Amino acid sequence: MRITRRIVLAIGGFACAALLAAGCGDATAGSSDGDDLSGSIVVFAAASLTESFERIGERFEADHPGTKITFSFAASSTLATQLINGAPADVFASADETNMQKVVDADGIDGEPVTFAANALQIIVEPGNPKGITSLTDLAKPGVVVVLAAPEVPVGRYGTEALDKAGVTVTPASYEQDVKAVVNKVVLGEADAGIVYSTDVAAAGDDAEGIEIPTDVNVRATYPIAIVAGSGNSALAAALVDYVTGPEGRRILRDAGFGEP
């Protein structure tokens, strides 16, 4: 799996410096009148949005020449912490309402967040499912190496909640920094299974397979998006939020496997 246009951030001063170099909130803020939009913005987005948001960014830039959307993909918990600590960004799209609310409570959001997508969990396994995993219960079998996202990461919390609902106790071989790290562990053969979003299994293509988790023990993830307070290009930020929540954005998200909010 190759992810393009991705900024990998570390919490702290290095993150701020990297984003400032990328031109967060370009001082030349554009007008909100259609093709008069100009300048650049930085979008903090949950790792599970990588493929769909890169597609949205490409289409948006094509529709609005002279604009530049730079994405930073990471766990929503990591991005929320960076925003609260003052990292510059213009838009925040979270994989859960909890981390969005943390930024709202810190007066880091301009206006009200808008829910734009939903997701569900799947078990990700290697192609051919060599361990014969068919359910969450199988993750507790001896010899099955399982990885989960860290508990503070939305998909890690959701995965633990699904296991609790199913009455299954699993000791992960590792806790990963975000959902893409869980996918990579399985794709690279370093783990037999993990719990990720269904959209991440789809994005992995032939490199992985997904095992459905029944609705009664599954967890529905809700994705909100908002303009970050103090954005240097609020017109462009608002236009992108409108695009994500509008017909074309919803179509791209739906094609990637996301559910309606």
C-alpha cells in the first residue's frame, strides 16, 4: 500500500515547524465565491480517511485552480492533542466525536462540527486467511498473533469495545499508533489479525482480507469535521468542509465504503 501526499507528524515543536513550512493557512485567503478561492490550507484528518480524503483533495484542487490542500493523517487522538497544543491547521476531521469534543472544549474549533460519515469494524487477516479466523472468538485461540490500535486511538477503543461485547479476551502482541499501522502489521505478515475499519480492509486491496463482525457486537464509528479556530484561510477551509459534506464528497466516501452519517 502506498500513501501519497502524507505528512507524518510528531507531537511538539517539530510538528508545528513542519506544518508552518507547508504553508498552513496561507496569508492570501481566498474569496468564498466559487473559482475565486485561492491559497492553501492544512487538513488534520483521521488515518482511516487517507485514501478518500486524498481523492477529495485532488478533485477539489482540480475544481478550484490556485488552491492547495495539504493533509496530515494520523490517529484522531494524536491530532487532537497537537491542535490543543497549538499546532497550526485549518480543518480537523476526526474518526470519533470524543476527540473532536476535546478540541471544541479547548476553544479550538470555529463553529459547530458537522458529522459527515460513518464506519464499522472488520477483522483484517492475511490473504487466504491461513489461520482460519471466522469470528472475534478465534482471535483468542493459541498461536494467533493479534494487534490492535492503542486504547486512546478511536479504532483501538472501538476494537476493545467489540471484544467486550463478544465476551472475548485477547492479549495483543502490540498496540499500534493508528489504524494504518495495524493494517501494515498484518499485510507484512507480522501479525495474523487485527481489528480495523471496513474501509481500511477495502483500501488494502489484494494484500488483505476482511472478516465481518456481526452487527450486535460491532461498533459504529461517527466522523465529524470542523474548521479550526484561527484558520488563516477560513474561506477555503469552509469551502472544503462544504465539499466533504456535499454530494461529491459523499460519493467519494461512499465509494470508499463509508456509511452515511
